[in-house]
Amino acid sequence: MIANLLGLKCRLVIPDDLSQEKLALLKTTQAELIVTKQCPFSNFKDNYIRLAKKLAFEDPQGFFVNQFENSNNWEIHYKETGPEIAQQCSEQGIAIDAFFSGAGTGGTIAGVSNYLKEQDSNIQIVLSDVTGSGLYSYVKNKVVFTKEETEANRKKYRYYTNIEGIGVNFLNNNFRMAVIDDAVKVEDDNAVSIAKEVYLNDGIFVGGSTAVNFSAIIDYSRQLKPGSNIVTVIYDSGLKYTNKLYG
């Protein structure tokens, strides 16, 4: 949409496990869609990030947005999202005890964690991660690995999860900037169950990555003192994931 406003051409390289609702929406933008098979970052030929970079560099007028490595990503969350969260909580007299967020590009958790830690170093920053992602292991053990990956399939398959938008098996510059105290791993079934529960009981219609945050909070809150104020982010509604999560 921004490219259309600026009179520019837009190429979007997307993995083939994208939800059908997302794919239908992207088709309305008039962008050129290039669908590649979902595979690990270690697959130099087919990984969607590596392919997007290759296509951009081959075009003399191409520009690779590079959302995983572009520092503008985490910096805007430091300048905007973090202060917005702090202001809204302050206006309601709420002292933040913990902030939960997943990580895809890592921009949200990096920017918000840095800002909140500057305000109060005692605020717990907790990563909400999905099965098969290596980020949980990195926070816990400083090693990006997961039991779902083996040397035999690492370059052929990406771990399978129904949750889109969070969880990766490589470190990028945005995530490296995050200040994280702990991590929680959430199974797909738990996230789907929570998504349906908050929809039916609370009227909040969320996507899978937000449901992962909710599930992580329920699990981890037992470690926090009673009455703790926990903040998270609702990234997306469930409209783009009706078949995957609510079908």
C-alpha cells in the first residue's frame, strides 16, 4: 500500500505456509507475490528472507527492507511503543511488574524492553516463544537450537507450527538488542485453546502470536508475586487465522 502511494513497485517474498486469509489480503495490494517453500534460514536457496535479499540485490533499483536486521525496527518501538505503554499505565496508576512478548523480527521486544528497563530495571522482560523456535533456548542457554531440529533435517525443513509471526531459528540484530530476563515455551495446542477461550469468554479475537503471549502469562504468572501487573501486546486480530486457529 505504501509502495502504491509512492509510485513504487513492491515485491513480497512469502513462505507457502502463510494463512490463506493473509494471502488473499496481500493479493489485493497489487504487489508481486513470490511464494517459496517454508524452510530454515540455513537453506540458502529457498528461505524467503534470503531469496528476498537476493532479488533485491539483483535489481539495480531494488531496496531490501530487511526487517530482521534493520535497526529502524527496534528503534521505533523504543521511541514509540515503549513510551506509549508506559504512559497508558502511568495514567491509570499501574506500576508494570512484567512485560511479555514473542519475537519474530525481534523489533517489539527489543525496543520495548530497552525503554521499560530504563524506567525501572526491576521490570521482568519475558520472551513468549513457540515450539520449534530456537529463541527460548538462546535466552535460557545462549544456544539457538531446539529438539525439533536435527542435523539431518535442519537444511530441509523448518519446524512446523501453526503460529505465524513469531519464533525463528537464527539470531538477528534486532533480537540481539533485547534485554530479556526469562523465556516461556508454548505448545501450539495451548495457544489455540487460549485463543478460543478469550474469544468466547472475553470477547477478544486474537491471532496466534497474541495467544502465545496469553498462554505464557498464565504459565509464568505463578512465579510472580500476587497482584503483579503484567503487560503484553496484541499484535493482530484473529481475522487472518480463522482456518488455522478457529476452524
